[in-house]
Amino acid sequence: MTCGRLAPAEAGEESVSWVMDCVADGARIPMRLTAVREGSTLAVFFALHLTDPGKAELPEGICTAQTAELA
């Protein structure tokens, strides 16, 4: 498994984003994760695509919209 940092999402008071590459049955499966803090609440969003790893995207709009519901 390997990890790498991504640009943080524009959501919440603080956020961090990263990608983790896992291997299952010889196939590389990237997981994209974003953790967002809004006040005392921490939310974690993630995306993976088992059949087409190239489609593992976590749209920033999802993080922004869901974090707005926490406020």
C-alpha cells in the first residue's frame, strides 16, 4: 500500500486529502479520502471504484455540500 497527499478540499475550517493505493488480487485500487473539520465535528469522505480504478474520484462539490449540512 502506498499513500500520497492531495490538495485539500475547500470545505470546513480545516481539511486534508490523500490517496491510498491498495492492491487486491494483483490489481491496484486507489482510494481517495478527504477529512474535514467543521467546529467540533469531523467528517471523512472517500471514493473507490473496484471495476475501473481510473474512475475513483471524489468531487469537491460533494465535500462542500455535505460539510455545509454540518454547520
